[in-house]
Amino acid sequence: MAAIRGLFYGAAIATRHLNDPAFVAALLQECGMIVSEWEAQWAALEPVRGKPDYTALDRLVEFAASNGLLFRGHSGIWYKRVPDWFGAINDRAEAERLMLEHVQAKFSRYRGRVQSWDVLNEAVDLRSGRPDGLRREVLLDKFGPGYIDLLFHAARAADPQALLCYNDYGVEYDTPWHTGRREAILALLRGCRSRGVPVDVFGIQAHLRIGARFNADIWARWLDEVAGLGIKLMITEIDVTDAAAPGDIAERDRQVAAEYERFLAPTLKSPAIIGMLAWGLSDRYSWIVRGTEPYHKRPDGLPPRPLPLDADLKRKPAWQAMADAFGGLPSR
Ligand code: XIL
């Protein structure tokens, strides 16, 4: 349905999921695109300095190419996934050279085979107390905010065809925290545009949850402001945490589907939106079901049901909500 509307639809997968034939069959049926859940992170590729290993990521990129799927790389640099040895480098010039060499090597290796790259992930955190809202993390500590420009320019040079994304979370809901993050991210994107930094897309992670306040008008206006900068929009990691929903499966699935629906209706209407990826396809493999973050866990201990397919790969109401959201759009 997404493809009929001129949008792409896909999901995050990890290389080990390719060993599950039933899952792969479902993936090929449902998706036109995949994104690497873990394999492209610097810490995954080069845990030991000077010994990068691209085997797992190669497998994902080749799987996409041989099955006619678009491939999206996640991520260029994410403060949480830089190798420990990089954090330990004190010489600023050496650290900068190694960071840019890594991006150059990773992006040029797959040049022409990547639809988009998250060049930079999650650089904003207002708890820093900085006027620009940038997060205090290893890269900012080493280089100051100028590293952002360097990264995007290096990415463009290494793969001129890939869409270059700034990807972040915590923007969609109507709370003071989300409002502050929207302002800081808009300012970051505006600054990049004004300096000629090649940011093509804002990636909306969209880790949704039941029970949060949402105002479709405020959200749509913010999307318009981003689009007004000449930046495209992509939903990059959508899923729904159901910890606040009742245990009953039918009721829970209904609430999860409703959460997808209320977010997708205004978001997919933006003329700047180019596609959507879920952070996993099936409840069989999801960071929420693994309980990666404490707030993912349900108080009753039942397994969460965040994604469009259940753990048996059957379509849930969430799948229907997505299909309906795409189906309600005009063709373009
Ligand atoms: C999660 C992954 O699913 C895990 O496999 C990983 O170990 C931790 O992070 N925002 C992101 C993703 O950009 O990389 C995160 O993925 C989810 C939050």
C-alpha cells in the first residue's frame, strides 16, 4: 500500500534474523526496504581499533540488493555506539581524523547501494543546559559543535547519492519536554541549512507509547516548519510501547493500533514525507520485547506487542492501521 502511494515501507533487521526462514519470508512479503538495527554502528564494526570487520553489514546490504530491497544505513555516528577505544583518545586532531576516516570508509564501501544514511543520531538533549540544546557526549566533548558539519560534509563526499539524515527521538508528543526538543532540533536543522551543511532528511524515530498527550495540529505545524527548510521527512524507527495498556490482548492490540493511527494520519499527510520504517517487523524480534529500556517492561510482566506482526508473524490491528493510513493518502 505504501508503494502504491509513492512511499517506501520497511523495517529494521539484524543479520541473525536472516537465519529464520519464516521471518525472512514475511519480511520479503511486507517490506520494500530494510535498515540495519545494529551492524552499521561504529562500535559493531570496529570494536578493536584498526581491525574493522564488515562481514555482518555486508550480509545485510547484499541481502537487500539480491532481493530488490532498498537499504538504509543506521548510523554514521551515534554517541552511544562509538567504540570505547575512540573515547579514550585525548589528542583532538587524531580523534577527528579517525572519526572522519571511519565515516569515509563506511559510506564509500556501500556507495550507490544505500538509499539513506543516518549520518548523525540523537545529538540533542536539553538536560545539557546548553543554549543550543546539544547533548554533552563524547563527540561534543572532544570537538565542540563543529563536528556535526564535518560529519555531514564527509558523508556527502563519501556517498554523493545517499540521502543524508539527522535522526532523533522525542519530538511528536504534546509535553514541555517534547516541545523543547522540537525547538532545539528545528534550530539545529535550520543552522545546518544556513551553513550549507548537507542534511537532506530529518528522521523521526517515532518510538510511540500509549497514554501520551498528542496534538495533531501542533505536530503538523512543526513538520511544516522542518519541510519549509527544504528538508524531507522520514519515519525511521516507529513502534509502540504498550506498558500503559491493559493486559487483554484484543484490547491492547486495539490501543496500539489506535496509537499508530493517530500519529500516522497527520504525519503521512506532510508533502515532505518520503517513507516509513518500523523498528522491527514482528514482535518476535523487538528491542521493546527484549526490554532494552526499563520503561519498555509491562507492570504485569506480559510480553509487549509493539509491532505490525505478532510473534507468530501474523498481521495485527497495528498492521491494518498502517495499511489504512497509507491507503487514505492521495496518489503521488
Ligand atoms: C536499539 C536496538 O534495537 C538495539 O539492538 C541496540 O542495542 C540498542 O538500541 N534509537 C536508535 C536505535 O537509534 O539504534 C535504538 O535501537 C533504539 C533507539
